[in-house]
Amino acid sequence: MKRSTADLILAGIALIWGMTFVMVKNALSAVGPATFIAWRFIVASLVLIAIFFKRLREITRAELAAGALLGLALGSGYLFQTVGLQFTSTGKAGFITGLSVVIVPLLAAILLRKPPGWLTVLGVAAATVGLGMLSLNDDLRPQPGDLWVLAGAVGFALHIVGVSHFAPKVDPVRLALVQMIGVAIVGTALAFVIEVPTVRLPFVAWGAILFTGVLATALVFTLQTHVQRFTTSTHTALIFALEPIFAAFFGWLWAGEMLGPKELIGSALILAGIVVSELSSSGENQTAKDAEAAEV
């Protein structure tokens, strides 16, 4: 596969993920966030089990343990994001979720003792200013929905850091399967505790569940795993930075949501921070590889 083809497919994945924000927001008028997460990941787990059933039979304790921890981070990310979507616009939620890319180097510095470079610090600063412009009211009070989505971004960032730590040591497909099943179990448990889960849902809810579970989770994961081998990690991350732009576009197209001038500037600063942080991260990784090659 040509790199241009792989990049185009990854852009399609970002498009699909951007579409999910407004779909999920509309579905939440008929279903609770925990119930939605439970059904989404039950559907995704069943699809992935059907595709990779043979690999599940060889699962190890290490993969179970790592998958459980990563599933907790991933589940918290999706749950907080879904709760937040009830109280904020899809466009704002998309850009705030994108902050996970900026939060990753900060968590890596704390948890993995990898100090960020100056470009990363610049990206974090730009994204922080952008977050303030996007989320603070005129009286400088943060909006609750945005805080929930920001908590979700932290969960996604923890998941990214955890994957970078565990993935090289275990089978990536089995690791992903355990995560999906783990999120489905946690989501189901929460749904029974704080909501009244049911299968009697309107079409808008089941449509969003099936779209996000089958296409935006299970099949996209399989496709991403395949095509990422034909492009670079930097290309992948930068292409995925299109996700919040697509989220804002579909929020405008399908829900009539509009971002004001201040919010647009804040969104642009967040996007700039994401790109700068990712370029800095890829540059630092390349420098480390060059140093290792020189030592050899």
C-alpha cells in the first residue's frame, strides 16, 4: 500500500471519529452515558471476538493484567467524555478531547520520567491558553460539561502512555481485546448502579451504538492496525488531529452548533498545540534513535 493511500484511509478514520460526537450527543437524549458505553463496547467486543477468536485462546496473565489497567483508563476516558457531551457542544468536546495528545508528554514526564522538550512546553502553553478561551465564561468560570470532557482527555492520555509502556511486551490484538471487554464489563456494572439499563431504546440510540461499536471501534481498530504499517507514526498523529475539526463540522452540519470568535481562536490554539507537541515528540524520538545508532 502506498503511504498516500494509508494516509487517506487514516483521514477517513478521523472523519468517522469526528462524526461520532454529534451522534453520541443526540443518543444521550434517550439513553444514559454508562448504558451507552456498555452497549457500545459490548457490540465492539463481540465483533472483535468474532474476528480474532483464535488469538483469545492464547491469552496470558500479563495481557489480562495490562488490558485491565488500560481498559480502566480507556473506559474512564469514554465515560467522562460521554457525560460531558450532555452539557457542551460537539465542536468544543472534539477540541478538548484532542488535548489528550498534549497531556501525554506531561504524564510521560511524571510517570515515565521523560522530561518534555521546549517545543512540547510551547505546545502545552498554546493548548492551555486555547482551552481557557474555549471553556471559560466571561466571569472566568469553567463550564461543567467542558470539565467532564477534559477529565476524559486525561483518561485517554493515560491510556496512550499505558499502551506505549505495555504494547511492546504483549500481543497488541489480545491487549486491545481485553481492553474492549474490560470497558464493556465496567460500563455494564456502572449502568446497573447509577442508571436503569435496557434494550428498549429508540432508533437514534441504537443507530449511534451500532455505528460507534461496529464501525468507529471494532472495524476502525482493525483497519488502523493494518494501514499504520504503511505510514509513519507522525503522519498518523497529525492526521488524527483532524478529528476535532470534523467534530466541529458535523456539529454545525447536523445540529446547527456554532463556535463564536473567542471559541474559534481557542480551538485554533489547541490545534496548534497538538501539532507542535506531536512534531516535538517525533523529533525527540528520532534524536534518541540516532543516538542509539551512533553508540552501536
